[in-house]
Amino acid sequence: MKIYKADETLVQILMKHGFIETTSADARKRNNRTFKLSKLVKREIHFEGDNIILIYDYSNQDSQTELSERELKLFLLFFKLEIDDLNLLCPLSVYSLKKTEVMLSILASELESNITQERRDAIKRIFKSLDDIKIK
């Protein structure tokens, strides 16, 4: 199983997925780096030494020193989802890998129950977005 760390390999993957580096000169001096899909969004990935930190609305959401391929896909999903789908996956705007796995399991079980077509479509969009994320 491939493990990803805060290094150039992960930087290249982020760039492949449309991220731009927004690191300030001061942060670069401290060996920190920041990546966003757009300079205007509030979601970012921050490298702080060996830590890979997911930030939303200027708040630390999750921090890891390494990511499996599945965990990296979940991190990327956080950025790829439209805000309404993200709110469905992350109620209360709290995002972590463990909570995301639990929510995905709950949402998958909801597909087997009697839910509105709108919710069913939103859940399917989330799973399609996850399936569409290719690391290699």
C-alpha cells in the first residue's frame, strides 16, 4: 500500500488535481507550504513540516503525518465536493478522515432506505465524486 507524506510526490498529485500553491514567503522560510483549488476558497491543504493539515474556513479540520491512498482520496473529496454535498457529508462543517468514513457508511445505507430523490441524488453525487478521484 502506497503511503503519501508532505513531500514533492504529494505536491505533484495536488497539482494534477488542479491545486495551486499559495505559500507566502514567510511560510516558505519556515518550510511550510499551502495549496488551494483557487485563491478565493476557504479550503486548503497546509504542509507544516511533516504534518499534512486540512483547513476549512481558517480552522484546522484534520492533521496527518501520512496518508494511505484511500485517505488521500478522502482529503481530495473534501475539496472536490460542492458546498451542499460537503455539508451532507460533514454535518456541522466538521471534517476528519474517521468521521468521513463513518458518514460514507451511513450515506451508503441510506441509499437502501426510503429517502427523497433529492437526497438520493446528492448521496450518489458524493460517491461518484469519490470514485472519480484518481491518484495515479
